[in-house]
Amino acid sequence: MQRDNKNSIENYWSKRYKEQNTGWDIGMPSTPLKAYIDQLENKKLNILIPGAGNAYEAEYLFKNGFKNVYILDIAKAPLEAFQKRVPNFPSNKIVHGNFFEHKNKYDLILEQTFFCSFPPLPETRKAYAEKMFNLLKSNGKLVGLWFNFPLTEDMEKRPFGGSKEEYLNYFKPYFNIKTFEKCYNSIPPRMSNELFGIFEKNTSSHNH
């Protein structure tokens, strides 16, 4: 499972960043997340971007006055590149580590091609939903984009997709579904291939 063999996972992602084998990297904050960020009024929110990679959303948040933004990645290379690109970003909020071992509490977690980087096994996806639940404060939200295309049998062909129904099976036990619909403002190459979701932590859930 994803939480085992941390070093091999770290090496895999470090290698992909060094070789710039990162087709999901669009070089800027994705339009749907930028639109969501633009309507946030509370600049003090504790925000986590896990599997942040080059973290354009974090840069955008930081430059727009959000002071409590944390980025987390299992690979060091993109974090070091981010620190160079955004030198004023507080280094104590750049976390090199495994998402499943991370401990903190957030008001908002932004999902951008992180979920789809895991091998698409039911136990991994369930563990992701449970961990997100545990990292959020009461009434905290998980907001982001999930790829909406069929899974192939190829376990190496990241990013991995899935369907709205499948994703909801994992999230329903932990979250109230505020919205989960096909994205109307995806970038052109991703049009029709993304679902935009806002999931609010369900504090009456028995899973905590």
C-alpha cells in the first residue's frame, strides 16, 4: 500500500520531477481552483496542499495574502524548486513528508492531481478519504479536482482516473457533499475530464 516503502515512492517522484516527466504540471494555478480561491474572504485559513509538486496554487494563495498555507510533498525536488521560485514563502510551511503520516489540522485542503497519483486500489482510496477527514477541523473542507475518465489496467499510467460514483463511495462516509460536478471552467486540454468537488467534513461521522 502507498504508506509502505516510502523511499521507493520518494525516489519515483523525485526522478519524475528531475526528468520533468510531469504532464499534469500546467505551469500555473488551475482555473477552477483559482476561481475558488478568488472568492475566499478569510485570509487566516489554515490551508494544506498535499502532493503539492510545483504548488502554483500555494504561490497564488501566498501572493494574495493567505498567511497560513502549507505545502506537503514526498519528493524534495519540487519543494526546493518552489522555495527558489517563491523565496519569501515561510520554509517552516514547506513540509517534506508522507501524507499518511502528516499531523496537523486544517480549515481547507486543496486537491490538485494528488488523489490520482496513487495506484487506484480501493484500500488506498479509502485511506485517502479517511486521512483527509482526520486532517480537517470541524466544518473543514476538502476542495479540488478529480479526473473523470475510466481507469485502465495499466498500474503505471499516472494520473489515474475514476468515476463520480466511485469517488462518492469513498467520500460519503466522511463528508457532506456540497458540490461534485463536471467542471465548466477546466483548461482546454482537460475539458470534460475533471470533476470539481467541495466536501465538508461530516462531524457526525462515526469514523473519527
